Amino acid sequence: MEFKEISKVISKELEEINDFFKSVLKTDVALLNLVLKYITSKKGKQIRPILVLLSAGICGKISTRSYVGAAMIELLHTATLVHDDVIDQAKVRRGIASINAEWNNKIAVLSGDFLLSLGLKTSVNHNEFRFLKITSTAVQMMSESELFAIDKARSFKITEDEYFKIINGKTATLISSCCEIGAFSASDKEEDSENLSKFGTLVGLAFQIRDDLLDYVSKSSLIGKPVGNDIKEKKITLPLIYALEKSDNNEKKKIISLMKSKDISKSDINYILDFVKQKGGVEYAQNKAISLCNEAKLILNKYPDSKYKSSLEEITDFIINRKA
């Protein structure tokens, strides 16, 4: 099922969020308004606000509080994307030029700072201090994990536990925040917030594993980047970690030597791709993602059947089968 189909059950609520989102993106600075309009001109899948709404729906009722939480998360997420593009020197985002490419790094960084501060201010303006605590913790974890990943990348040595520590902080913590905020916006039961937070963590981990896996199995036209791009950028992810663990010292040394090459060739990338597949790295990573999603579904079984529960179950299936 396409993600657009999954989100149909909350299509009206998504429109409300988009209107709310636009209402907070107004400033007195012409240049900033231009940049903000450019940023919002092309939406992604809106996975994060959708998770906020569905988590609210399964725990109670979607309300204005849910909209505030969803807008806050979307502002925070958009800020991290703008900053990531500067760090990665990315030229394209969602099919159009990135902010740093369209303008420059200074404008991109300042725009990202504005979005981040606006997200935090949105929670304060609506007295949603629990939202503020959740997202502040998420931002801290995301920053720490990025720096930990950079440190580990220097040595080309990373264990599976370290990989999960990285993706938990970089990806899963924000997904978990979406679900926890959604639950808290609809229910005063701490158990609901804990359940949905755990669901979000599991789904977030599976999402990132599948994302890393696509670098080994997809076509570039589907994922918007060449297959083997992570290898070219010297990123060691779960499929490669597993393959290396199943190799002898000579094989490990050869693969690490290729990864360290200043200009890794296309034939070397293909060699590493084949190596990972032959060692079972692709299958292992996919099974990990499936296991995490199955565990997430068990949490949903604590709740009565509803359209929101069905959509959350469909999201777990979408994650492990997505092609882009």
C-alpha cells in the first residue's frame, strides 16, 4: 500500500495541520518569508505529523493539542533537514535545490535556527511544556548520535550495538517523540505515552535499517540516489557490519581497505555490494527490520480495533516493504 493511502483516514486533520503550520510561518523579514515559502513548496510524505495524529487517535481523540504537537515536530524536523544539507553539502532536497544551494550556507543555517526556535516557541505559546521536554531530549540525542557516528566513522570500526545506538539517536528518537506527543495530546494515562513512545522507537529503528538496506537493493530511480552511495560516502551500516562479522581477517582487511580508498571506483562498490549479499547481510538486515515491526505490532494489540490502529499497522508493513 502507498503511504498516501494509509494517511487517508486523517486527510482532513492533515489539512488542519498544514493550515496551522502555515499560520506560524509568518515573519516581518521578506527574505525569511521567501525562504520559508520555498521550504514548504514541496512536502515529503509527512510521516511525522501523521504518526502524531494516528497516535492521538488510537489513544483517544485528535484535538488542537495534537495539531500543536504535529506542527512542532514538523518544524523541528524541517530545521534538522536544512542543517543536514549544509553539513552534507547537499545540492538537492525533495527534487528541488536545497536552501544552501539556492541561497548560501549562512542563510540556510539561520533559517534552520529560526525553524528550530519557532518549534520550541510553539509549544511554550500553547503551554505544552511536556512537548518541549520530549523534543528537547530528542534534539540532544540526535546531536550526540551524529557526533558519535562521526567519531566512529574515522576508525571504520563499528559494532552492531554501536550501529543501533547511532540510529536510535539519529532517527528513532524523533519518531518516538512523534508517537509519544500524539498519545499525550489525547490521553492522561502515562501508560499510553510509554506504549506509543516504545512503538515509535521500534518503528524508527526499522525505518532506518530499511533505509540503509535500500542502498544495497534498490534502483537509483526509486530512492533518488545511486545504489552504493552509502559505500561511496564510507558509511558502514547494518548489512555491511553483519557481512564483516561473518568474514575472515583477510576478507575484512580487503573490504575496509576498499572503503578507505580516497576515490573508490564503481567496480569496487559493486564488489562490496556483492560481498554483502553473499555473506547474508541484506537478508539479515531485512529480518531485523521485520522483527522490530512485529514487536511494534504487539504494542498496538493492547488497543481496541480502530481506523487509527489499522493505519499504524499498515505503516509498519509499509516500512519493511518500502522501495523509496
